[in-house]
Amino acid sequence: MIVTSLVDHLVHLHTTRDLSVLLIEQNARLALDLCHHAYVLESGRIALQGPAGILARDPRVTAAYLGGHVEVTP
């Protein structure tokens, strides 16, 4: 309930005041659904970055953070 309220508030601030928001979130699906651009950190370093929609479909992100799996070809 708190997360939903916070997300609604951040979206409202972004849309009504045209504010950019820096969101640091462990829930990758939530973060990628909210953001236009995202950064994936691994061990404190930027491992991937780009449009959130593209990162959400990246097999590496899916496997590591979104509960998916990657097909490995020989």
C-alpha cells in the first residue's frame, strides 16, 4: 500500500510539474515499468543502461532480475 502511494505521488510530480525523478529501486519490474531510462548496477558499477522498455526485454536483465531465463546457444 505504501509503495503504491509513493509510486502514484512520484508519477503525479513528474507529470504535473515536469520534474525528473531519480528512483533507486530493488524491485526491477516496478522500476522498469515507471522509468523512461534505466541503469542496471552490479557490484556498484553500471553494467547496462538504456531505455527501460529495451532493458526489460534484455535476456540478461530478464534472467538476473525479472525471474526469466536465457536460452544459451552453442
